[in-house]
Amino acid sequence: MNILYLEDEPQDAALVALYTRSTAHHLTVANNVQEAEAALADNPDLILVDVMLGRSKDGYQFTRAMRQQGFEQPIVAITALATARDMEECRRAGFDQVLTKPFTINQLAQVIAQYTAG
């Protein structure tokens, strides 16, 4: 599976990279929206998006734009924002699922497995 992870925190990206190194998945980490948009040329099967990029909620805007452009592959929010209001905002933005920080490698593996063809 080709996974794109939009994440500006190196430690969080490292956790996901640690997991994917032990699998057949290919991970591309984008540090900002521009890098993520460029990485779309690799046709990701799954996109993981940190909702809070820096001090803004650019993850929501990125996902809305992807859905408006017709992107139909799964997009999973990665966020520490976990109130009911935050979950609703994720749903409205077009996320298929939310993985709340901090998460374990097992939780990440379960989320990815839900979208793995096979």
C-alpha cells in the first residue's frame, strides 16, 4: 500500500515510519501541504493527515480540497483534538476516520489494515 502522511512533527512521522519499515507498505512523509500536493503524483492508496499543522488547522483545508477535487481514497485524520466537536469537524472535512494522538503502533496498524486491499 502506498501511504502519504502529511505531518509537520518529526517525532510523529518517525513513529509511522517505524511501523511501515516492518511492512510491505511504502510511506511518503510530507512536512507541509505543498509537499503533500506534490506527493499526490504517486497516487497514494491512503492519506494520513495531521489536522494541526503548525498553529493552524490546515489538515482540514487540505482534506476538503482533496475531496472537492474528487479524491476518493481513504483519508484518516491524525489529531490530538478529540472532543465531539472536533470529531464532527473531521467528518465534515471529509475524513474517513480519526486516529487520536497519542496512538500506539498497534492502533496505527489496525487503521491501516482496514484499508489494505487483499
